[in-house]
Amino acid sequence: MLNMPSVSSQLPGIAFATLSMTGETVAICRGESCCYHVGSTKTAEELNAMYGVTKAQARAMLAGTLLGWHTPLADPGCYDAQGELLYGEQLPGFARRSATRDG
């Protein structure tokens, strides 16, 4: 299960994704390490819209089930509104390293 309650509360109970290798639409349940085949003619995007799941949440849910729910990528805050991964200073909690060195 999720060990990060603040991230868990930002994730829906279910989200949908399209597996890139097969094109299969799958359902992802929050906290579970597997996904389920969806027998529907609707796309993952259409199903997520029906359930009110944002693109960032769907990407975080896919990362959680594939990489583990402990990974920072299971946080929807790591993605923009289009579900694209944020980098560097865009990431939540990013701390810029000091440019000076102790000599």
C-alpha cells in the first residue's frame, strides 16, 4: 500500500492507461501492484474523463503500479496538466544547490 498519505490523498481510487507495448487499455487501482484488462470500446483517456481523473493522476497511477507506490513518480505533482513529467525547478520540493563550494 501507499506509505505517503499526502500523495495517496491526491490519487483517485481507479485510473486507466494504455499500455504502450500492446495498446491494451488497463485499469489501475490505487496501491495495487498489478493492472486489470478493461473490456471496453472506450479509450483510457475517455474512461479517465468519465471518472474525473486528470492526466497527471493517470500518469502517477501508472508509475505507481509499474515502479512501486513509494517512488516519487507516483506523485501527481511531478506532472503537468498534460501528464508530462516536470523537470528540475518545476518539481515540487526542488531545492537549488548552492553554486559556492566550501574551500
